[in-house]
Amino acid sequence: MAGTRQLLEICNTEAVSLQDVPRLNTTEFRQAVIDAVRIGGASIAALFGHGQANGPVRLMAVLEYPARGTLSLVSTDVQYSYDAITPDCPQAHWFEREIAEQWGVEPQGHPWLKPIRFHTSCRRGMDAWARKADSPILPGVTDYFRVEGEEIHEVAVGPVHAGIIEPGHFRFQCHGEDVFHLEISLGYQHRGIEKALLGGPNKRTLHYMETAAGDTTIGHATAYCRAIETLCAYNVPARAQALRAIALELERVANHVGDLGALAGEVAYLPTMSYCGRIRGDILNMTALLCGNRFGRGLVKPGGVRFDAEAGRVGDLLNRLDAASKDLEVAVNLLWNIPSVMARFEETGTLSQDLARQIGLVGPAARACGVSRDVRQDLPFGMYRFAHIPASTWHSGDVFARAYVRWLEIQRSLTFVREQLQSLPAGSVAGAIGEPAPGQIVVSLTEGWRGEICHVALTDDDGQFAHYKIVDPSFHNWFGLACCLRDQQVSDFPLCNKSFNLSYCGHDL
């Protein structure tokens, strides 16, 4: 554990000076991250690069210790290459590919080093990939992993899909109907949000946060607001904290209900699909009752919330909660009692607990594998410091587990919302915040409905954003979807995909 003494330990949403973050050489940095994960029980919350136009790239690692309820920071400076962390710490796989594409820094020894978003405007990333286009070792932008052998064939899906599904490309290596490997290519939704945040905060910053992943408006807005409030040394009123938590849990319930209905639809069980589609609308309308928008746009802001909930509105919400809870009890429990549904859910798309930990799964996907990882429990924030929601887990790691964990979370979230509405603290719901402190770094973790949301803000000498990193839970979990398709039938992909329900735009940013 010698490496852990080289890390700076902080709390969730604690601002510290950038000068206090340890800067190690690349060998020490690599070993510190590996030791923290292997020996210290940490997980990688963020691993990213930042720097100036012509100088070295500074790599920053944010390590999360669920058992201790703390975070650690460590950094190093690299020029063009360093020894990859991934071979000894698979959690770093996706992060190191992102660093390579954004900064042109090669993690030497990475097992599959190709861009994950195909940036065209990074500092030197595309030039670096162009130089490696003829390399027999490193894959190019359009190369795909291939399985060779008799009767092996490929199935390519996307990036254009039916209906209004976001674009993403899926390449299956198959033998008959059996999937040997799935490679997922994203990046078609890249909007340059992180680049647009530089120099902020400004009037557009909150808009970018609310639309980073549109179905996670409250999750991302809350993570950002907590970061900026910490940089401004501002304490949010208790009533605003409660209203934020209520909105966050309503967002969780609405999406989980929608997912259960969609999973029912994937196996052609129409009663639950129909009921959940309607009930999801009822939950979204509760959020609209709070702020006028079904997805929570305009509710959360730096300093608190924009809308209060007076007694009449609270009473209306409680009545709606009671009605939705009763309807959900009937609609969802139908699933678990239908043999044909269980035959499709059970032992489909299975991930082991060990693999889930190795690749760094988060959210319901991790908890469905028996990994009790939940920011609300491990690094509580806001109202969750005072009102506890137990982590909901299951052990089988299959489609059934991912569905059942959602149902457990729905019930606990509805109970939490009801309790918070019945005991709202008195006082104001917002206040004026000051200016962000210069030369600081703050890490803000929030448990969104898909899982852990990580925002890292670095300020310059003027208190403006010198760098802003967003890690959506989908960034951790897309590789988990690829892994769960191995040794499955290719026809199981739609069901497995829906059981994760990951965000394309949240990943691409």
C-alpha cells in the first residue's frame, strides 16, 4: 500500500488547490493507480488529460474508495507516450483510449487502442492516429476486431437504426447464431460539450449540463451545481437540498419504469409494456408539477432550485404517488409471474461479479452483479447525508437481475420521495452565490438513474474553468454490454441492450 501514501485524499465535492495534487513520474503514477484498484479496493471515477497547447499533457486520476467514503487524486505529466495501465487494470481501458484520441498520447501496450469517438478537433490526436494508420499493431479509426476461422461471419448493425434511436454501430463476430465478440463504436453524437465549457461558468453552462444526457437532466445539473457551489463556498438551503433529491428520485423512477415496460415489450409481453408506458408518463408529470417541465429542465440551478413546493402542490404530489405506486405494484409484478418472460430474462446476458468489478461497471448494471456500489450510500451528498436509501442488489448478473434491481430501486425511491415531501424543511429554496475560487479542483459525484455521474472542475487564476471533465455512467458501462453478449445468441442483443439502456449522447458529449 505504499502507493496510496502518494495520493491526495478528499471528500465528495471538496475543493482543494491544484498545487496540492501530487505529481508523480509516469511509472509511479501508473503503479499508484493499479495499487489503489487492486489492493486498496478503489475504482476509477475519472482518468483524463488536460494541458496547454504546446506543453506536456497532465494526466489526472480520480480514484473512488466506496468502503472508506473518500476520493483520491494523483497526476503525472506525459509528452507522447507512457506505459498503459489497462493490461494490469482493465477499468482504465476506455479512459486510455479517450486520452489517446483527445491528446495524441499513446498508452503503449494497450490491447485495443483506437478512438472511441473519432474527434476531429483535438490538439494533436488525429495527427497521431494518422501517423499510425499503417501500423500492423495499432487499429485505425475504421478497423474492427475480427475473429478468423471456418464459418465465422460478421453481423453489422447501425449506426442508423429504426425509429428515433440514437446512432451507434455494433459489430458482431459470430459462428452461426453464437456471438464470440461484440465491438461497439460510438461518437456519432459528439457535440463538443467539454470544450464549450472552457472559460465558464456563463449563461450557457447550465444548459449544457441539462442536455449532456437529456434523460438525466437532474442528475447532471445536480452534479454541476454542487461543484460550482463548492468552488464558491456556498451552502445550499436544506429545503432546496430536499427538492433536488425528490426530483432526482422521480427521474430515477420514471426511467426505471420506462425500462421495465420496454423490457416487457422486447419479449412481447404487452400488458406490462402498456401499463408502464402510461405510468412513466404519470411520474414525468410529477416532475412537471414541480417545475413545469417533464424532464426537470429549469429546476436545479446554482444556489438551489428555481421553484418551491407549497402545501397544495405537495398534497397533489402525494396523491399522485399513491396512485402510481398501486398501479406499478400490479403492472410490474405481472412480469415475475409469467414463465415465458422469466425464460427469456433468466440466464440471458450474464456478467459475473468479478468481471463487473474488473471493468468498472456502475449503477444498476453493477448492483445486478452483486456489486453494492451506490454514491448515495458510499459517498452521500446533499439530502442523502441525512436520509438513507439502501443499495438494491441482486446476484445473478443477467437480464432478470438488471430488471429486478430496477424494481427494488423504484420501490425505495418512491418511499424516499414520500418521506421527503411529508417532512420538507422550512426556509428558502435558493440564494446568491459568489465567484468560483481560482486555482482549484473539485470532484462532484452524484448517483444518476444509470449510475455514477462524475464531474471534475478545474479553475484557472481567474476562477474560470480551465478544464471540465464529465463522466456519464454510460462511459463505464458500454463495454459491459459488449461483454455480456459473449456466448449469447445474436438474437438476444436487443434484450441485453435494453437491459442496460445506455446513453449514446451521454457517452459522446
